[in-house]
Amino acid sequence: MDIFINSISAISPVDSFNQENLLLQTPEMVDGWYKCIEPDYREIIDPRKLRRMSKAVKMGVTTGLKALNDADIANPDAIIMGTGIGCILDTEKFLQQLIDNDESLLNPTAFIQSTHNTVAGQIALLIGCNSYNFTFTQKTHSFESALLESKMLMNDGEANTVLVGGIDETTNNTVALMQRAACAQSDKDAGYVPGEGSSFFSLSNEKGTNNIAKLIDVSVKYGIDTTKDLERALQEFLVKNGLEFNDIDLLLSGNNNSESKWYNAVNDCLSLEKLVISYKDYCGEYDTASSFAMWLGTKLIHEQDAQKVLIYNTDEGYSHSFILLTKC
Amino acid sequence: MEELKEKLKAQLIEQLNLEDVEPSDIESSEPLFGDGLGLDSIDALEIIVLLEKEYSIKIEDPKKGKEIFASIDTLAEFITKNQN
């Protein structure tokens, strides 16, 4: 079954929310990481409801509602989301209160809002949607899991329209902990730069004039030990979808400035002549950064000449994900 | 009492994160819940925590909450009566 993308919306470090046409500029690094450029939420969400929302919830609700609005969908058949670390800001607040108040007199709001499924729940509450609502949290493949679930629901005829998204917020505390664990650098050339973002998509199984791109397939692979195995897995993924290496004209690579044999292997498979964009140069590294890549890929297909876009991401070889998008 | 009421208004605005609301916007006699300021049950929990933390007052009978939290006037009166 064909799955079409009817609208996209993203809040990211490159001012993606208000952009009419794609304009990628290198984000400004603040406190050693890429922060999102946020819109004025009061113009979008009722201020009375806004007061309890943390940054992640505001970003998610805003992009989710915009994606629905742009696709002219009042009530989707499913809302499915992926997040790696969830509403970390409210989690930090809640934990800090535990320490400060000696485990007593805890404010309820931070606790209530700190759960991973707050964003998908808030979107459903705001639009009065009682349909399927699910949040996946599987580290760097949380968004891919949400996409897989969307695809399966549509293939099984359980949903015709799905709102799917990926969201993660970052905080100075998170970055400090990552730096202490030596897995993030504030110097862009020395390692990867942490980032954050929220990207949502309205999917439909109906061909129409509002289709802007096609989601062909998504796959997550585990247990790949060598680059040869990775090449084989990629080839199988493409063949399954009737394609060869040479058919891909744009690779959106999750390479985050580290010398990675995995990213180099995928680049080599597709040949150096193909256009390669390291999308984390624009959004930073976060668990659901591949949702930003899907936003970018869809934009490049819809507004520019890209025909077949492959998104590849890996978390140091532990798992590998492929997302394939094409023109309609 | 007036000083306490003004302090309560400022504390509620901060604790409940009431965006774009100034202490002068809250009438001391207006209902805090429902039609007035539009607070809800989560806000009631926040106010219970605020009373205990800032004024060391515990609400022993939850059934009286509705009466106590009716307005800034009733809240200030309750604090004045129960504070040591």
C-alpha cells in the first residue's frame, strides 16, 4: 500500500517552523549545543493551556497541530510519536524538587508533564481525538518505530490518516552529563553537537492533490557486525522496494562529525557522486534527529529536484535505520 | 490582611504559571475556580502544596477545600486563622 505525506511541520535549530521555502543555515551554538528557534506559542496555543506546557510539549503540540491543519485533517485515525528522552526538562524539575524538599511537598504539574507520552496526549486532548494514541521510546530509533507502527496500521486497514512525529528536547544538564560521559563536544569539529527538535507529518493512504511525497519504507536492523553486513542489509532494503544503489539521488546521512566506518560504508555503496547531506549539521544530535531528516527529505522532494531520498542513521553500529522517500 | 492577599496573588501567579496575569487583574472576591480565574483540580493540588510549604498549613479535611479555595478572600482568611 502506498503511504503519502500530506503535510510536514518542524521546529528545529534552523528556523524551520516559519519557512515558506527551504533555507538551511548553520545554527548558532549556545551553551555548547543547538537550541531550537521557537515561534511565539501564544499565537498558536490558548495561553491558559500553555501555562502548564514545558518546551517539549509546546514544540510537539505546535508542530503536531500545524501538520494536521495544513493537511486539513481535524481528527486523525491515530497519533503516534517517538521520543528518546521524553519531557526531560520537567523530569529534571521533578527530581530537583525531590532533592530540595527532602522527598516531600512535591508540585504535581512537573510530575504529570514529565511522562514520555505527554505530547501525544496533549495533542489528542486539544483536538478531542479518542483514536489510537501511542508513544514509542526506543533510544535513537524511537521515531523509526513510530513510522513502522504507522505503516503497519495503514497496511492493516486500521487507519487511513496518521499523525506521526518525533520529538526530543535538550537541557544544559543533559549536555553537561553527556560531556562528562565524553560523548558530546561543544567544539563542532571535535565531536558531535547535541541538538533538539520536533517534526510532525500527516500521513494518508489516499492519493490526492495534496500529497507532497511518498513514504516508501522504513527499516531498523540490529546485529550487524561488519560493514559488509551493512551493505548487504542496505541492498536487501532497496531491492525489496524495487531499487538499486544507483537509483538513490540523495543520501541524508546521520553522520555527526565523527569518523564512522558505518556512515562511510553507506556513502561508498551509493557512490561519491551522489549528493550527501549530513543532516545533523543543521539539527544537532538527538535521539529523534531522523524525524528532522524526514522533514528535510520531504522538503527537498517537494520543493526541489530530489526524486529518491534515503535517510540512514546509526547509533555507533548498535542498530541501523533506513527510511526511503520518493516523489509522488 | 490586605498585604497577605497581595502576597497570595503574586504567589499563585508564580506557582501556577499564570501567563499574562498581574496581581491587579485578580479581584480578591472573584472565584478562583470555574468562571473566575479558571483554575482546575491540578491547580488545587498546587495550592495545597503552596499552603504547606509557604505557610506550614496542612488541610486536614479535604472536603473543606472547595470552601477554602473559593477566592483570595477565603484563602487569606483561612491562613490568618490557622497560622501560628
